[in-house]
Amino acid sequence: MNFSEIKELLELFESSSIREMDLKKEDLSLYLNKNEMSRQVVTETQATPKIEKTQPSETEAPIKETVSLSEQPTEVQGETVNAPIVGVIYTASDPSAPAFVQVGDKVSVGDTLCIIEAMKIMNEVKSDVAGTVTEILIENEDVVEFGQALFRIS
């Protein structure tokens, strides 16, 4: 099974009413479940790496972790706009057009932020909040999953 066949299968699964699917074909095992956020594609020929915990030798100096105030995690502000479906992201209406939004742009409720193509259908993703685009978490032609964060608006 090649990548395009898997992609097509994922799109068909996402648009169907099927909630769970387990497929085994040749050296590929594919399990899909709409009740979980994760999806797995595992080939049976792949070996699971074994991780062994080792003790540091006496000659090795212990590692000390220090975190300066500037490295403290900052609280992320704003609301995210998430992908309503699985598909391919387009940040502009066509390759020669400018992006729908850039970081720093002000958006209103209902403004188009991007397009997601799923099964040859173009679906506009509209803002459900008003504010300023502070972060764009995807790139043009990325494949996104259902619920994946696309934009942050504050």
C-alpha cells in the first residue's frame, strides 16, 4: 500500500459513519478509531526499539539541570482555531494569491483563515473568534488531522 492509497483511505474513513476500522494487508497493519485522537500506521517488519536504562559510570559527572527565569515556559495566550476535518491545508485561494491571513492581521468572526481540501472538496475554515492572529501553526499544503490547532488568535 503506498502513501496516496493510505491518504485516500484516511479521507474516506473520516467522511464515513464508520467509527473503528482495523486493516491488515501484506506487511501493513492499520488501525483507525474516531474516538481517539491518535492514529497508527505500523508495518510488521519494523522492530520496536528496546530502551535500556543504564547507570552512569563513576567517571561521569552528574548532570545538573538548571532553568533560568528567561527559560521558564510562558503561558500561551489566545484561542486556537482547530481543523474541523482531515485534509490538506491551503493558506491562499490559489498559488499566486496572497495568504488569507498573516501573523499580526486582525480578523473578525466569519473571516476565512485557510482552506482544507478533503476528497476533492474545498472547505473554508472560518474564524469563530475576533482578534489578532498571533501564531500560524501550519504551513501551506500540510496534511492536518481532525482537531489539530491551525491558528492562535488573541
